[in-house]
Amino acid sequence: MESQETVSSTTGRAGSRLRAHAGGLAGYAGIWAFMALFLIYPLIRLFYDAFTTEDEVFTLLNFYDFFTDPFYLKALMNSLILGAATVVTTSLIGITFAFLLLRYEFPGRGLFSFLSIVPMIMPPLVGVMGFVFILGRAGTVNVILMDYLGFLKPVNFMYGVHGVLLVETLHLFPLMTLSIVDAMGKISPSLDEAAESVGSRGLRKFWDITFPLTTPGYVSGALLVFIWTFADFATPLVVGVDDLLASQAYLNIVQFVDRRLFKMGIVISAIMILLAIVFLIVAKRYVSLKDYSSLSYSVIERRSLSWLGKAGVILFLSAILVFAFIPYLGIVLDSFGKGWALTPFPVKYTLQYFQRVAIETPKFILNSLLYSGITVLICMVIGVPMAWVMARTQLPGRDLLDSLTTLILALPGTGIGIAYLRAFREPFPFTGTALIGVWIVIPLVLGVRRLPYTVRGTLASLQIVHKSFEEAAESVGARKMTTFRDVTLPLIWKGVLVGSLYSFILALQEASATLLLVVPGHEMMPVGIFNFYIGGSVNEAAALGLILIVLGATCLFAVNRLTGTKMGGVFG
């Protein structure tokens, strides 16, 4: 009798393990189905359209037309130069910020570390508006220069490629700072000590020892900065620059003047994605050759400075942040100000613009919160299991999943938006409605775009949780799902939440894809800001932009509190 019970119990456990295994494989298949349908298929469809005629015949003439057109070649060159220039400017600021914050002790270091990542939450579209309000032809600075300092005509601070460079630099340098800090924090102090023992100090030690060891982090940050600058079309359009690839892709698609220009918009998108893939492959190859970091962070002893050194550091950091926060001032003044014309500041202040965007037309805010929330849900449902597969299994295809999530980071939003337009334009059977005409397409594309942040946040936590905890639970009969719920998840929840919050922040401010895939009545805040601004309702655009900034800042503060016990915890 006892033997029968033992056999029955053994059989039951075997059946449970089999069901769990089958469920795990089904979940893994679901992950691949999602990636295939909403990432791989749209990209394939985009390239298919780029390499075919209207009659769906293979051709290279579309690319021949692009590379023989002087205007498009100029746009390509301008985009590459702008991306490279932004990498240079963000590198100068980001590396300096990272080095000072990580290696030296001075008053306000924690506050400076927090403030230095705040510009990242401001969408470039909102940032360029704020700069125009302060530095534009009729902005505060030019009014002061002409009325009080005798200038005969306004100074062109903003209108042109230099204006785009200014906006992108002050928006994206936190990306470079975070990348360098992450890499620099993994350098053993013993290497610094060894360098100093042979007389290498100051800048020489930095360039000979510290910076080479941060190469992986630097290359990652530089790639993100380049791609984000390369793909942004809203900022150039606001300051009157249209001879860039992303701007031309957007204009050719949305205006649809003729079939040739529409096809050229598709070709431009394909070229942008191809360039992103090439840059990613080169960067990944280079990083794999240069990565000397470890998973754990080193204890860094920050050095004291003289009172003069402290003053110099504080002055430098403050000067950069003053410039970075100029658009915030512009947005605040224009969202509350009334009668701001040919005066340095508004003549009076009102809440009527907030009333219009928050009460009379609340759809932009509600849609943004709803769709960003659904985006996070998608990222967690797909991203957390994906990270677990990468960290805890040897399933076939796991390395490819890792590569795909990295690829997503490099994909231009403009390109993926146009890919969705081509892939999902056909109506569903029996409905007569295509996916691009249904609101769910917005959180789907945002879910794909922001998936890597949830994956990376979860993966980073899983890598520092030893497998022995899970193995101990499973050794006493716990199922894998039970083990994950009761053992693994409580240990990694901070990483999951931080990654999800970053996904939420970036989903809120996504402009490139959402402007292309906008569904009437379901516009998010970036679309509303763009429409208000283009339509001449700049005060309403500013008010909506300020609400977007506040939402992003709230999430960023939550991330900072989760990753550290005080302001500046992101920097240790």
C-alpha cells in the first residue's frame, strides 16, 4: 500500500514537472511569437517595400534614386555629421560629469548627481520649444539684447543645425554620463594605485588607464546618443531644418505628395535602420574586444579637493546645468504667461492654458497614462520571462533574443514607425479595419521600443542573484513558477520595477513613432504638443509639455529612491 502511494506520488510529481515544462515551452514560444509579429515582420516588410516596385518586382532602382539625388545625399551627410557632433559634445560633458561625480567629494555632490540626469526626462520636442521661448528671435535673451544692449537685430541662437545640436546635447548628455559612471564604477581601485605608483597622475592617468577601461560603457552611450539624434525629426522641424534623413522620411510619408516621394520615405527608413544595424554590430564587436569590467561595482574612495578645486567643480557643474535647465524656464513661463510679446517676460500670468489641456481636452494626458501603462504591462509580461530565459536557461535562440533586444535600442523610432505603417496597413478579415487604425497599435509599438529597459533591468538583478537560492527551493519539490514567485521575484523586484519605470518614462515622451502612427482621438501628449505648436497654440503646447515633464520627473525620482537611499543614489 505504501509502495503504491510512493509510486503515485512520484508519478504525480513527474506529471507536474511535465506540465510545467510544457507551460514553460509554451511561454517561450509566446515570447518568440510576439517578437516575430511586432518586430521581425515589420522590419522584413519595410525592406521588402524598399527593394520592390509598385508591382512588387525586385529592384535596386529605389536605392539608385536615393544615392544619385544630391539633396538626399546632403541630408545623409548632414545627419551623420549631426550625430557625430552630438556624440562629441555629449562626450565632453558626460565624461567630465561622470569623472567629477564619481571620483571627488564636494558640497552638493548628491544633488548635482540627481540634477544631471533630469534633462533626460525632457523630450527633445519640449526642450526645443523651451529654448525657442528663451533664445528664439523674439525670446527673452534677444529682447534684452535689442532693448537694453543696443543690438540692431536678433541673434540666431536656435534656427539651424546648431540649434538642433544644442537641444540634443543638453538632452542626451545624461545618457553618456550614466554609461560612463556604470563602466567607471567597475574599475578596481588597485589599477589606479598601480598607475600612481609608476608616476601616472591627473589627466595622464585618466587617458592612459581610466578612460580605456570605460570603453564598453562609452561605446554603448555613444551609440545611443548617435541613434537618438539620427532619428529625431521633430526637433529639426521646429527650428526649420528639413535637410536631415529623419525629417525627410517623416515629411515624405505624412505629406504623400506623390508615389515617388512616398517610396523614398520608405527607402530612407530602410537606410536608417541598416546604418543602425551596422553601427550596432561594429560597436558590439569593439566592446567585446575591450570589455575588462566585472559584474560587481568597486568601492571607490572619493578624493578631497581644496577649497579652490571645490569652487571650480561646483561652478563648472552649475554652468552646464543652468544651460540644461533653460528650456524648463521657457516652458514654465510660456505655460503660465500671457501677453509675452516683445517683452523679456510675460506681462501677466494665468492658469487658462492648463485648463484647456487638462480639463477641456484631457485626452492627451489620459491617453498617455493609459497607453504608457499598457506599454509597461507588455514589457513586464514579455521582458521579465525573456530576461529569465537569458540568465537561467540554455534554450536555443536565447542569444538571438539578447541580440534582438540590443537591436531595438539602436532602431530609429522613425524607421520602426514607418515599418508598422507598411506591415499593418491591410484590414483584418471581416472587419475592414487595419491594425494601424486601432488604438492598440500605439502601446504595441511602444512596448517593442521600450522592452529592452525592462529586460536589462531584470537581467541585471538576475545576474547578481545566485542560482543556489532557486536550486534549494526546487530540491524540496517547489515548482519553477512557485520558485520564481516566492524566491526569485522578491530578490529582483527592484530591478524589474526600475526597468519598468524607465520604460514608462520613455513611453510617455516617445514622439517619433507616435507621430507617425497617430490614431485620431487617441493622441498622446507628444502628439498633442506637436499639434498645438504647429497650429500656433504655443501656450497650450507649453502647458502640456510641463505636465509631461512633471510626470517624467516623478518617475525619475521614484527610480532614484529605489536605486539609492538619497538624492544621487544612481551614482552610488
